[in-house]
Amino acid sequence: MKLGLVIDLDTCVGCQACATACKEWNGASAISGPLADLDPYGADPSGVWFNRVRHYEVGAYPASKTVNFPMSCLHCEDAACVTVCPTGASYKRADGIVLVDQDKCMGCNLCAWACPYGARELDEVSGCMKKCTLCVDRVYDERLPVDERQPACVLACPTHARHFGDFDDPMSAVSILSAERGGFGLLEQLDYKPVNRYLPPRAVPVVAMDADAQEAERVTPLAALSRLMARARDALSR
Amino acid sequence: MKPAFSVLLFTVLSGAGLGALAIIALLDLAALVGMIAPLAPPRLQARAAAIALLLVVAGLCASTLHLANPKNAWRSWTRWRTSWLSREAVLSLAFMPVAVGLVACWWWDVAPTMRVLFAVATLLLAWMILVCTAMIYASLKPIRQWHTRHVPANFLLYGHASGALLVVVVLRSDGYEAASLVPLVWLVWLLFVAAAIGKLLYWRFLRSDKGAITLEQAIGVPRGVRPPPTPDAPASIMAARLFDMGHAGGTFLTREFVINVAARNRTWIVVLMWSFGFVLPMVWLALGLARWQGAVLAMLACMIGMLAERWLFFADARHTVRLYHGEPTT
Amino acid sequence: MTIPTEDRPLAREDHAHQEVHYSTCYMCACRCGIKVTTQDGALRFIQGTREHPINQGVLCAKGSAGIMKQLSPAKLRKPLRRRAGSERGANEFDEIEWEEALAIVEARLAHIRRTDPKRLAFFTGRDQMQALTGLWAQQFGTPNWAAHGGFCSVNMAAAGLYSIGYSFWEFGAPDWDRAKYFVMWGVAEDHSSNPIKIGLDKLKRRGAKFVSINPIRTGYSAIADDWIPIRPGTDGLLALAIVHVLLTEGSIDFEFLARYTNAPWLVIQAPGTAGDGLFARSDDGTPLVWDEGEGRIVAGITAQSQPSLFAQCTLADGRQARSVLALAAERYLDSQYAPEVVAAACGVPAATIRRLAREMAQVAFRETIELPIAWTDAWGRKHDKVVGRPVAMYAMRGISAHSNGFQTCRALHLIQMLLGALDGPGNFRARAPYPKPIPPQLRPNNVAAKANTPLARPPLGFPMGPEDLALDADGRALRIDKAYTWEAPLASHGLMHMVIANAAAGDPYPIDTLMLFMANMAWNSSMNTTGTRSMLAAKHDDGSYKIPFVIVADAFASETVAFADLVLPDTTYLERFDAISLLDRPISEPDAAADAIRHPIIALDRDVRPWQDVLVELAGRLGFPAFTKDDGTRKFAGYEDFIVRFERAPGIGFLAGWRGTDGKRSLVGAPNPGQWQAYKDNKAFFQFHLPDTIKWHRYANLGYLEFAKKVGFVGAVEPIVMQIYSEPLQKFRLAGQGLYDGPRPTDPADRARLTKYFDPLPFWYSPLEMQVTNGDAYPLHALTQRPMMMYHSWDAQNAWLRQIIADNAIYVNVATAAALGLADGDWAWVTSHTGQLRRRMRTMEGVEPNTVWTWNAIGKQSGAWGLAPDAPEATSGFLLNHLIAEHLPGSTPSGRRLTNSDPITGQAAWFDLRVRITRCVDGEEGIEPMFDTLASLPGAAPTVAALDWPAAPIPLEGTR
Ligand SMILES: Nc1nc2c(c(=O)[nH]1)N[C@H]1C(S)=C(S)[C@@H](COP(=O)(O)OP(=O)(O)OC[C@H]3O[C@@H](n4cnc5c(=O)[nH]c(N)nc54)[C@H](O)[C@@H]3O)O[C@H]1N2
Ligand SMILES: Nc1nc2c(c(=O)[nH]1)N[C@H]1C(S)=C(S)[C@@H](COP(=O)(O)OP(=O)(O)OC[C@H]3O[C@@H](n4cnc5c(=O)[nH]c(N)nc54)[C@H](O)[C@@H]3O)O[C@H]1N2
Ligand code: SF4
Ligand code: SF4
Ligand code: SF4
Ligand code: SF4
Ligand code: SF4
Ligand SMILES: [Mo]
């Protein structure tokens, strides 16, 4: 199995719902919570997030596009974050999910250094490294309604820009979606084989003008008016 | 990368300690097989080795200061199969008794065979640990400034240079006459010159943008994450810039990866590195190893210079995470 | 190589200790359904309700951060009375008991009601219970009530309700499932937060084209297929240029215009006389049209008639008359509306304008949708199918927050009417109980308040002409906000943004008590915030406050609380009952009428009370007829009881679901004591799905109109004819010209404004502030946008959301900044005709070069909202409001200051603001203006180093 997410950059409006829903679910999750929030009402509020949404601009005005870019753990196949871990706290499951065993971590940060994507954040309160769990405690919880056995961020996303599934199964929704839309992994040149796929914006739909829909020749307002009245007459007489 | 002082201290101290032990062990072996005259009376060698060992231990202690959850530190002996940090931990553990053994051999001047055994083991372990430490950094693909052969090479050079100096310094302050140290001093000169060259080569490597990754690549502009190309704005020239970080204050990521050093401050550190790390010790050597106070000062200067070198090593490292925080290229 | 894998046991969710409740989110006005999981009584997880019509399971960032709202340190704890001897604004209070607080209010209000009811001004902000507050005010007998609509989007509401019978604001939604071409005008977030996001995804999956017309490219515009960076305030021009192209190309739906709009109606052409520009009508008032078939003028339209769209004829009385479309075509075909002519002003290339028009036409007329659904129109014609012209539009504050917003919004509706793209498949569709007659048959109260008597009519309504204005015998305003005066005749949401200024000036009259519910008027919802704050604290020479008594009903420690004499603390949305009613702003979707509830999920831990209960309590104490029995005793135990038993008309109450004694009736039916429970059992919402045959073209769908009459949505089974040409506007214009036989303004300034702006056909004029400010001195437009993860002022208290955004910069186009010698991150002065502020400047590509902008309502007063005094919200966040004046620069010859609002509706013109930006000299740093740090409230929570959530250690339950 190769569980992961598809993130659709064509519909992501950068609303931060995924990031917040993630914080909410995992903050009280038995395997990842609590997530530290320091100075919560003070001058420099700062906390542990598994998912951060950044915003970029590509191109120059007026041909510029604003790109909203959510990032969480990509559950890499060659997850160096796991191999560098000296304590064995970081591990990869058979289903591909990369987790940190909170009871084993010594908080050395090496895994965070090894992650090209900034997907790991140290919890200064517990002293342990934390990261996206792919909501492993939702997706396998058979006591949740079937349609809710999804990551919190996927459930929340108002534009359905996030999809969860198994990339090992070529017939899975995520595999097909990624194939159809040219999904790509981040920083592939580093060869971590990230599992999560990002979908580039779709091509702009073209409104094809019918051949006979010629642009009417521009005439004086008066001529245009009589032309319009003529049209009206045969439109209504029909 | 954030230069965590505990880590700088660790790599510099244990580097010098390991280098020193390697050097004495090596010279002792050479002497045993009669290639060279003995470096110094065994008891003096033992004292020097003991002090070097203390530096190693001090370094290891410093390293634990940077752990957020030290109570699990012992677990770092478990993953030596894949983790350079774990290997370093395991080997360091093994190294202690061996090094102590060697010191004992010299102190009680035991039979050569034993001495050879311990010397060889110490030598090999010291070298391996130095390499492991270096590989912790050199193995990190996201940091192209670290992911290079320069790193292990340099770590070995600095370790041995500062280590060799340490040996001279200790023996000298121990009252050992300068004359008999001349061959070793030549070695120190050699090592420091090599180290300096190593640093310069490393900097030349940094200046080349070989393997550099751009923000555009990081967010997939070449993969179609861009406005539809227009004649006046073809895909090829589409630059990307950060509009909003998505969080108001600092985060673990900004604190750990996104430190920006003002060019002015950097220059000062560079000056510090050359002057303290290289020039001052050499001056002391050139002055004919004057006095034990001079010796101690030379060693201190060297350590400070090495800390500066290590600080630069971190400050110059640009992790790919910085791309996502708006840096145009690594 | 791929790395070795291993599985380890994992702790699992502790369902044993958990409970699930359904309710309605209140982190914003979108009102999504929420599924709330509690663990041992504490909040564990809030997610979207899958079945809910509004959010269909998704939840936005605010909704997902609801737990942090509940944990906010800014929650008020107990009624507060301003400490004797301390000044308003100092935030120095003593806690008092509820009984004492209520006694104070009762005594004060009883006296006002007995003597002069209008001296109570009751205004509400972000609430979702205007049906109740409006009823309460009417029962009290004061005309001085309104919600936030006046500073929000009354331009959209009024333009829609005076043109098409429903509106962009709250009463309509695009057909996301069928639209093939979607044009969004000036929207960053909207009230329909989640529905729009869900919808945009649907559009894109179907390959529909999404055009966003917006000077700024963020959020929705970021994912638009076509981004049109327009120059602010010029959308009316762009829209009418599109109309010009459609008319030149003859790409309009003649049949639709003839049947469903007033295009064929005859307009009297008698310049200089009283009847000029009014509709020619038969004696019974039926509009006259020229019938091609019969070749004569006939009254009204039948299934058989062939009304002429381009009629010019002589009426029986000899006067000339022309049909509406003839007048319209003549106007818009004129070259002043040619794309080439308007391009420069709009900053949109002529070719782009033509393309947009032609793409709309192509999709509307050549890519039509047909649904095999038989229906009958209001004239009895049978149709075997429903035809859709799948062009949909949506617009909000980018249009409404300008002083030409009403006419601009009318221009957008004109495009929709010309394309015949309304309430059909793929169109912008109505949400029940809309559409309603145009305008809705409800006149505003316009008689002086009488002691101890309810108003005959609700305070707010829709004037048909000058006679409906709320003026006294000698032409002075009846309302404190001067709504329904010559200055803002169609102010159907009131002018909340003028209340404090007028009350402090005693103009038109002094009031006694200002009661604010859920509006942060001392901060982000006021123009000229600094001035407004001093007005709230302004005193007469004798040292008494100009506004004698201020009551604030709030749930949190806002900036406005500091200016209260009495604070009545409210509950949070998880602690109280609420009815999201069809009588209010509905949560209906086009295919179904819907309403919803909230109910207490978290037990109260403070001495606070639901404001609804307080209102019902006061209504009882003050003896409002609707709330008391004949013997004077209370009718209702409290809000919970009121919602179930109150009937506005027989069978019609606040909640439409599970009515009837057996709980089996929908929409209409006797009160049902088990109604709350029924809602709880049904995931907290009710939905009535319209059958296919009455879903479409409802303004003229006989089946629908009959249904609507039956359930009380409309008063009569009559077609709702869309108004291209607006007669009420023409009446006001006649009044301005001195030709109206009825009330007429005396002040020349009013006459001029009415004559110019009350054009019965949509037209464009430069926003008022721009007309009077010097364009060279203030060359840039300054705007705000809603951040998707923040709701106005009230989310800074949210420990998660403020980690995402805690301060705001002023954004400038890269090239513009360069031209001004500004570099990214520079400190800059932003100066308007009223004031200046200082803030860091950031550059970006995605903004129209003449526009600068910032996020709305991020800046906070130091010490407010339970934040540390040095919180970034106070030290580097700022409000643009400091630069926006509530009055236009200068005054009329008669010495009047005119409100900075739309001259037709009185909508606050937030986005008319013009500024200049200059680089700060080195050393000039830190934000300006700054305000004193508020004293902390009694019992305020101490600042904590780390958040304590979940409070209890997470129980592990087994492992897997
Ligand atoms: N997250 C969140 N959601 C909210 C709110 C909130 O505070 N936060 N507030 C709620 C309330 S009260 C309201 S009224 C709605 C308002 O919802 P919106 O109508 O989305 O209000 P704004 O955020 O002001 O967005 C106005 C948009 O119009 C653009 N604009 C400004 N001037 C012009 C113009 O002249 N022409 C065009 N074409 N565009 C222009 C601006 O760039 C901006 O994108 O949002 C509601 N929803
Ligand atoms: N510059 C600029 N200014 C603007 C706008 C803009 O676009 N630009 N937008 C304008 C618009 S459209 C609007 S609608 C206004 C909105 O401005 P406001 O109507 O002032 O809305 P909020 O800032 O949300 O403040 C509402 C108050 O309600 C309180 N509150 C929150 N929840 C509850 C509750 O459950 N019970 C009670 N009793 N109180 C509660 C909050 O504490 C807060 O004090 O802002 C306007 N101001
Ligand atoms: S919730 Fe969806 S739309 Fe919002 S930021 Fe996350 S991915 Fe983008
Ligand atoms: S994204 Fe980072 S943390 Fe996640 S698996 Fe890959 S390397 Fe590890
Ligand atoms: S921080 Fe924890 S998880 Fe990461 S490498 Fe160190 S021990 Fe392993
Ligand atoms: S999958 Fe779960 S843990 Fe990962 S980002 Fe989404 S919500 Fe967070
Ligand atoms: S849009 Fe978000 S905040 Fe508003 S009601 Fe829905 S979920 Fe709540
Ligand atoms: Mo609003």
C-alpha cells in the first residue's frame, strides 16, 4: 500500500481550513496530541502545525497567478527522515504512512533536517518531533461512519482540493486523478519519492465561438437600433 | 541552518579530542615499529591522551544539551544500521574503554602487543567517529552545502589539525622540551595548511550553484503551476515569489532553517576564524612554542577559531525549506 | 531502494467517553451545519454536517477553530457597570448581578417608552436574528432599529429587490451544477463562504469557465480562469459596455424580455410635467403596452398578446410614450458605452470587454440547457421543457461598497435580464422565500412614534415613492440614522454607520439610550473610527454625555465594550438556543427552503445569558403586546418557548420544520411543542425540497406562485415582472425636479442628487468621494478584503487563527511601488482626505496598479480581545477605517454634511476611499495611529505561556 494525498492547485483557494482542521483533530488525538501552542494570546504566538498553507505569485502583472500551496508530510517512499533517526522513533508503516513514535523520540531534530519539505515540527513542550499522521487514527477507525474515515483536512476542504487514497492501486481515485491531471511530487530531483501528488492548474477552458457567430459590424447607434428592432420582430413573430 | 551552540561545541571539542588521540596513537605505532623516534615518554603521552579524551567526553555531554528530550538519548544506540548519528553514538560508546585502555597501557607502560592492539583500535575508532559525525551532515540531501565529499574531508582535517596542536600544547605545557617536538610541529604546520586549503576549496564549491534548487522548481512552475504562458510572458521566464507565509509569527521551521546572517556579521566571523583558528596558533608555533601560558592561549584561540568555522558551516547551509519560505534559490 | 517498513501498536480514539451533537456554526454568517463531538463534556472535534444543505460536510478554517472560540480568554463573564467616576472608553467596570442589570435597563426603557420611544436607538451588527430584534423594536415603538445591512451590502439587496425580486445579497445563489460560464464581480469571501468554494470546484470539474472581475488576485480570484483586474468603482461602466455589445450584436433574449420583464411597458414621454417617465397605466393601474397583434395599446399582458419591445406611440390623452426597451436600447447603443470609450476608465482593454460580452452570448444562446420538465407560466402558457441560458453571475461588496453600487448592481441585473439568464438552469437563482414582488410589498414605518404603542409597520421596508419616506410634517428625519430621507430614500437596511455621529450631534434629535448588539462600532464597523470613539464619549458643557446611556450586548471583550455604561454579556454559539429562520436571512438553497437551529451543547461556566432570552425577558417586563397576554402576564417563558409558540401569521412561526400538533406539517402549521427536539433529531436543520415543476423561473411559474402564496412567501398569485426600468426611482427623480405631486425636497442639494442619481435606467457615475477629492492629491484606490480565516474583529481571540494572521500590511503593485520609490517592507504613510496612517508596505504582482489594499479588521486596540497589550494585532496591525470618513468632504451650500454613502440606498461607501502613499523618512517607524491600552476587565483571564488544550490528558483506549 502507498497511502497519501492528492492536492489540487487548480481549486485550492488558500482558505487554511485543512490546516486548522488538522490542528483540531490531531491536537486532541491520542497518537499525536496535544500540539503545543506557545504564547497563544501574546506577542509571538507560535505552535506546532502538521499542515501549512503558503501563498505564492508566479509571473508578472497582469499575467500573474496567485498560487495557494498547502504542505504537509508527503509520506515519501525513500523517507530519509526515517533512516536518519537514531532512536527508531521515526518509522514507516507497511501502508506507507510515516509516523513518529512519541515514546521513543529524543528530540534531536535530525529528521527535520533530513526532510526537504519542512513537514516535521518539534513540539517544544513534549520535546518530541511531530508530523502529519495521515490521520491514521481516522482512516482505520471502523467505529467512524465509512464516509468519515478520511483525514480531517480532506473532510474539511471546502473546494475538495484534497483527496486521500492508495497510490499503489492504479484504479484508486487518487491514482486516476493524478494520472489524468499530470500530478507531480515536490522536489523529485532529491529522489525521496514523495507519495503525495500536486495537481497543476487545469488548462483555461476556451469558449469556442460558433462559426456563424461573426462579430456584428459596428454601425451608427441609429443603424444598430433598427437592426435590433428587426431582430426583435422576427424573434417574436416566431 | 541555525548554529546551535551545543552542536558547534560538540563537533569542535570531540573533533580535536579524537584528532589528538588519533595522532598520538598513530605516532606511537610508528615509533613501535621503529619508523620514528618515540614522540614522548609514555607517561607524558598518557597525560596528553587523557586530556584529549576529556575533550571528547565534554563534547559528547555538550551534544546532549541540544536534545529536547534527553531521557530517550540512550535509544540513539539502536539504529546504527541506517543512522549516522546512531553509528556515532555506538562508536563513541565503544571508543571510551578502548581509549582509556590505551592511556592505561602508556601509564603502566605495558607490553607492546597490548599497546599495539589498543593503539590500532583507538586510531580506527577515532577516524570512524570523525567520519560518522561528518556524514550526519554530508548525508542530508536537502542541504546542498552539506551534501558533499568536502564535508568529511574537512571534518577529518580540522579534527587532526586541532588535535595535533592539542598534543603539542599539552606536552609543551607539561614541560616537555620544545626541541624534541620539532617533527610533530612540522606535522601541525602541514595539517593546518591542508585545513586552510580544504576550507578555501569548500568555499569555492559553495560559490558554484551546482545542484542549487530554485523556488520555481520547488513549487512546480515547470510542471504547470503558473499562469497560461503569453507571448510576452513565456513559461520559461516565469518567476515566482512568496506572497504570504501563511503564519504570522515565527515557527519551528523559521527558527531552525530560516536564519539570515547579515553580510557584515559574516565577515567578522570569517576574520575570527582565520585569525584565531589559524594565525594565532601558527604564531605561537613560529615563536618556538614559547611558555605553557602561550600554549594554553594558542589552544583556546584555535578552539574559538574552530567554533567560528563551525558556525559558518551552519550559517552557510541553505535548506530546501527556505525555498518554501520565499528564498529564490538554495 | 525503498526503506524497510514496520507496524507498531497505536492508541485509538476514545469513543466510549464521547457524545455527538449537531448544531449550526456561528463563526460567521454562512451558517454551516456542524457535527460536534464532545468528550466527557469538553469539546473534542467540530466538523461539517455531511447532509447539511449549506456546507455539505465541509468546514472552513473559522468553523474548524470553533473550539478556540469557546476557549477564548476574551469571553465576558458577568454583567458589567461602568465604574462610578471612570470615563467611557477607559474599560473600568464593576461586576453586577443580572437582576440589578435588568432592573436598570427595565427602568430606563420603560421611561423612554412611556415618554418618547424614539429616544431608544437599538442597532445590531453581525447577528442572525433580525426577525426577533426587528419585532422587538416595532413592539417597543421606536423607529430607530436596524441591523448592519446599511454598512454591509444594502446596495446589493435593494438593487436586486427593486429589479429582479431576489438579490446577490443572501437571497440568491448561482446554479453551480449547470452554469457553463460564471462571472464573479467583486467577491473575496462572501456570506456564502463554503457554498461558493464548493461551487467553484463543481464549475471547474465540469470545465465551466470562471471569470473573476476584481482588482486583487487572491483567494477565489487566484483560481479564476480569467482574472479581470478592473479599476475600483468602474464596474458599472464595464457592465454597460457589455450591454452595449450585446445590443449591437442583437444577442439578447427578446422572448424573455417581452414576457418576464417590463421591457414592453410604455413610459410616458412628457418632459417637464408630473407624469414624465412614469408608466402609462390603465385606470386600474395596469401598465399599458403596444400589442403588435392587435396593433393598438392594451392594458397588461396575456398569454395571447404580442407586446412590442420597441413601441413608440401616442396615448389616449395625446401624450407620447415609448416602451422601456426602446429607451434602454437608445441609451446603451450610444457610443459613450462603446468598449473603446470606457476601456481607459475601467483599465480593461476594449478587446477583453467585447470578448466577455460575446462569450456570455455564445454560452447563453448557443449552449443552452433544456430540462424535460413541464411547467405552466403565470399566464397559463404550458411549457414542455425548462430552457436555461447557462451564464451565472455573482457579485458582492466590490460592487456594493461604492457610492454608485446600487446603479452598478442594477446594471449587472440588466445583463442578466438581457440574456434571459435568471432563475433558469445554469443561472443565478433565487433562494426561498424569494423571489418576492418588486419591490417587496412592505413599506417602512413613516409615522412618528407614539408612547407605549408598537409601530403599525416594521421600522424598515421598501418605499414605492416619496410618500413613503420617513419624514415628519416639516420634512425632518423620523429616524436617527436619517434613513428614508431625501439623502438616502431607499435605505431599506438603515444607515447604522451614521447613528453615533447623528446621535452625538443631536441631529435630527438627541436620543437617550443607544443599545448595541453584536456590533463593534467603536472599532472596525465604523468609518472614522478615531472620531467615532470620541463621539461615543462626547459630553455637553454640563459634563453629561451627549449620548446619555450606552448598553452593549456582546459576548467578548471588544473595543466597543469599553464604551458601554452597561454591558450585558452573551453566551457563545455552543451555549444557547438560536433559530436561523426563513423570516430572516434564509439558509435556503435554490432547490429547497431551509432553516436551522442551535442548542446548548456546552454547559455554561459563567454568569452570562443568551441575548435572545434577555430580549424576551425585557419584552415581558415592558409589556409588549405581542409578548404579554391580555391580563398583562407573560406570554412566553423565554426564547426557547417563544420560538415554538410565536406565530407571525396563523401557522407561520420562526421555524418552518415539523410544525402542526403532530409535527408532520412543513412551512405552515400549528405550533409544535416538540419542535426543538425534532430539529435535534434531524441534525439541527430542516429542508423542504421544491418539486421539479416549481423549481425554475419562479417569478413566473404558476405552480410555484400558488405554492408561495399558500406558505406565505408571497401575498398574491401574480407574476413577478422584472424591472429594467424602475418607476420608484423615477418618482424620486420627479420629486427632485420639483414635478412630483407628492412630497418634494426643498434643499437644492437634495434636488440635484435626486435628479442626477435616481435614473430609472441603470447608469454609471463616478463614486462620490472621487467626485469631490482631488485625483492628483489622492491618486490611489484603497480597499480591504476579508481574510478567509478571520471573521471581522472577532477572531483575534482565537489561538489558532491568530497564528495564521495577526497583523496586516498595505499591499501595493510592484511597478506602482517602484514608481513611488518604495521598496518591499518600507514604512509608508497612507494619507486620505481625512487622515493618515503609517504601516509597513508590501509589494505584490496581483493587484491593479492604481489600487492598494489590506486585510480587513485585523488591527486591534491594545488590551482588547483578551490579548496581551503588545500583541501584533495592536502593535503592527491596523484598520483602514481611520482613513474613511462618515461624511463626504465639504458641505452643501445650506451647510449640511452629506453622508459618505450611496445617494440612493445610504450604503456605506467603504471602497470609495482614495489615498496617496509616501515613503517614511528614515527613523519614522511603528504604526500610526496608536491607542491607549485598555484596562483589563474584572475577572479577566491571566495570560498563559502555553495553551492548555485538551485540558484533560487524552485518555488512551486500547491499541491497534
Ligand atoms: N472569512 C470571512 N468571511 C466573511 C466575513 C469576514 O469578515 N470574514 N464577513 C462577512 C460579511 S459581513 C460580508 S458583508 C461578506 C462580504 O464578502 P465580500 O463581498 O467578499 O467582501 P470583501 O472581502 O470586502 O470583498 C470585496 C472584494 O471586492 C473587491 N473589490 C473592491 N472594489 C471593487 C470594485 O470596484 N470592483 C470589483 N470588481 N471588485 C472590487 C475586493 O478586491 C475584494 O476582493 O463576507 C462575509 N463573510
Ligand atoms: N474598512 C472596512 N470596514 C468594514 C468593512 C470593510 O469591508 N472594510 N466591512 C463592513 C461590513 S460589511 C460589516 S458587516 C461590518 C462588520 O462589523 P461588525 O458588525 O462590528 O462585526 P464584528 O467585527 O464581527 O463585531 C461584532 C461584535 O459581535 C460580537 N460577538 C461575536 N459573537 C457574539 C455573540 O455570540 N453574541 C454577541 N452578543 N456578540 C457577539 C463580537 O465580539 C464583536 O464585538 O464591518 C464593516 N466595516
Ligand atoms: S482547505 Fe482546501 S482550499 Fe483551503 S487551503 Fe486547504 S487545500 Fe486549499
Ligand atoms: S515529507 Fe518529510 S517527513 Fe514526510 S516522509 Fe518525506 S521526508 Fe519524511
Ligand atoms: S527528533 Fe526524534 S524522530 Fe527525529 S530524528 Fe531525532 S529522535 Fe528521531
Ligand atoms: S492528513 Fe491528517 S495529519 Fe495529515 S495534514 Fe491532513 S489532517 Fe493533518
Ligand atoms: S463558513 Fe466557516 S465560519 Fe462560516 S458558518 Fe461556515 S463553517 Fe462556520
Ligand atoms: Mo457585512
